[in-house]
Amino acid sequence: MINNTISQRCKPTVAVLRPDDTRIVEAVGYLRSLGASPVADPMLTIQPTGATPSVGDYYVFTSRTGVHIAAEQNWLPGNSTVCAVGERTASALQACGVSVDIVPSTFTSAGLVEELAGEVDGSTVEIARSAHGSDVLIQGLEATGADVHETQLYRLERPQAAGQSVSLAIDGQLDGILFTSPKTVDHLFEIAAEQDNVHALQQGIAETVIGAIGTPTARAVRGHDITVDVQPDTIEFPELANRTVKEINTRN
């Protein structure tokens, strides 16, 4: 059951913890289009490392942020094969004038590994992404016989103003929380720990619908003894938002 204070509200209140750039703006707009009342609480800020992608037979990008940073460095793929995990990452590459050769049918790291299996044996695969990526891509591609190299283009740090959703969650004022990476989970609970409110947070979101993108994010949520209610098969935010709002409405 949803708390009485929650069920009395006309619109579901959903906290979104995306990075403090255009993605949080887009997420807020999308949630509003679903009839939700969004709480924008950016848990990530982007800090480029200054590293540039190495030369590879294949390039793999997992986010729009990585694409934009590489483009600012005037990176070009030459004759290499370019892979994107997800349509939005592919669109960002195309907007930068880069042709995308491979987008897996399942927009996940495991989906890309499956797509490339049997094709990259003996090839060099360059993964250009954040400093916090999971080992699924590296281990999976190495198992197919690829020579894998990772370039960490950026780090994900916690904005100073983050934390509004912690107090709202403790007070039972959130119908849903959308986690889009393990770091969003880590930072939310770091804030709660600094306030000595971890137990209160766990209690406050016991009846909140929790949505998580990807297995590593879901694992991070469960690591704090929180149940994941929604985990879409893709890494696309709209799917996460759609399914989470639908689950909230079903419960109401």
C-alpha cells in the first residue's frame, strides 16, 4: 500500500537523479508528459579526465556524455567500426558527424557483447566511457577473444546541492525514485549517512516504487536492503520512467 499522504495526491511524485546537465531537464519534461510531478535532484556532475580515446579496430561508446567529450577533443574514428549502446548514444554520435555501425537490439552492455561475439576475435576494442563503468563489457569482450582497452573520459562526482530527495523520501513524500547508475545510488545513501539518516531513508522508501537502469544499478540498490520494483530491459530513460509511473498508478 502507498502511504495515505501519497495516495491523496493527484499526480505521482517521482524523484529523478540524473546528471546536472540537459539530461535532468529532459527527464523532468518527460515525467511531466506522463502526468507525474518530478523532483529534480541531480546526483551527478561530470568531470572530464582529459584522457582521449586510443586507436582501436572498434570503438564502443556507452553514453552521450562520452560522445560529447570525445567530439570536443576532435576525435574521429577513421575506418574503425563504431558501436553505441543505445539509440540516444547513437544519435549523439550521428549529430557529431560520426556514422554508427552497430547498435545492439538490446540496449545493454551484455547486448553489445552478444552482438559482437564471433566478430571481434583478435581485434582491438576501445571502450570510451566514464570511470565508473561495470566490468560486463570488458570481461564479455575479452571472453570473445578481443583485445580490450578502456579509456576513462570522465568521472561522476556529487553536486554540492544534491539531497532534496533524501528528506522527501524520509518523510514518505515520494511515490517513486529513478536511479540511472550505481553512482546515483551511492550518492543518495552517502548524503543520508552524513545526516545519520540511513535507517530513516530505508524506512521512508519501503513503500516507494524504485526504478533502476541496468543490473549494476539494481545491484547497488539491493546492496542497501532496498527492493527494486522496476528494471527495464534497456538502458533508455523513457522506458524506466514509463514503467515506473505505470507501476505507481497500478498501486494507487
